[in-house]
Amino acid sequence: MSNYSEHLVVVHCNPSMLPTIEKLGYNWSYSPKFGSDEVDLILMDDAQLEDEELCTSYGLDYDLVHCVEAHNFTP
């Protein structure tokens, strides 16, 4: 059985992307690790897309994305 959280990713972004993020209506928060130096979004993943394609599909400028990782990822 699939768990909803398995299909989520965290997109870590440069805070300069905040106007775009807010215009698009996404929920966001400052990074628990980097504070106001990074904005985190939790979005649905599409396993068929590479990170850059995924971000572009959400209207995000990939040049301002720090990284994309699985939600609740534990190394």
C-alpha cells in the first residue's frame, strides 16, 4: 500500500524566489536548518521527471533551487 508522503518532495529554494512562490499560491516555510537563507516547499513528486523538469512544471526557476529531496528523507 502506498503512503501519501512517499510521493512528496521538499524543494529547497533561494528566498529570492518568494514573490514567485507566493504568486503561485504555494505553501512554504523557512528552512529549519538555514532559517531565512532558504525557503522550503513540499510538493507532489512525479517520478517520471528529473528535478529540473519537476521544478519547471511547478513554475519554479531551477537556477534558484538549492536541491530537491524526498520528503521525510532520513540518510
